Amino acid sequence: MLRVWKAGFALLGFSVLLFGAVEPADAGCEIVRVTNSAESKAAAARAAYATALQTAEQVRRRRGWSYVTMRPRRVKPDPFWKAVRPVVTPDMLLKPDVVTRKTYAQCWKGVVVPYVCTAGATACGN
């Protein structure tokens, strides 16, 4: 009987350690989505990347994190001029997408500006 009690106690302790340390996947993380435009697709993607880094830093300060890490995340394209172009359909996207270590950018030809890119990332910190 003592063996069963010890085994049960050990299993309970393991369960508490396992499930007590598990947090939801998005706990301590935020999705960053930024849109920029430029004269070329490459320049628009670079601008979106730079703005995503700045936005992640703002998230870090707002949430009181000591650091922030980013990983690329595909997000829904977000056009600037929604009165002119309310959505970006998949056939408008210019291939290939621009993926870096930190962001995932999707680009399209703009109506008011030559090229537009929306970059997405998951920013996490502690």
C-alpha cells in the first residue's frame, strides 16, 4: 500500500510541475503587424522590417519586458488607403514573400504609392 501511495504522490508531483509550468502559447507574446510603402518592393519590405523592430521595442517597453525576441509570422495584408483598396486579395500579392529571421512580409503594388508591404512577427519577452 505504501508503494501505491508513493507512486501516486510522485505522479501528482510530476503533474503539478508539468501543468503548472505550461502557459498558453501566446502568454508573454504579441503579434506585430506593420505596413510600409516605397518606390520598390525591396525598399518597402526593408521599411516594414525596420518598423516592425521599432514596434516590437515599443511593445517591450509598454509591457515592462527586459528583452524582446521576434519570429516571423504571416499576417493578413493591411492596405493604407482602405477607401481606395479595402482588402488585398491573394492574386494581388507579389511573389516571393520576403521572409527574414524576424519578420514575414507580403507585398503588392499600391494604388496611391508604388509598392506596399505588410510585415508580421510574433514578439515575445519577459
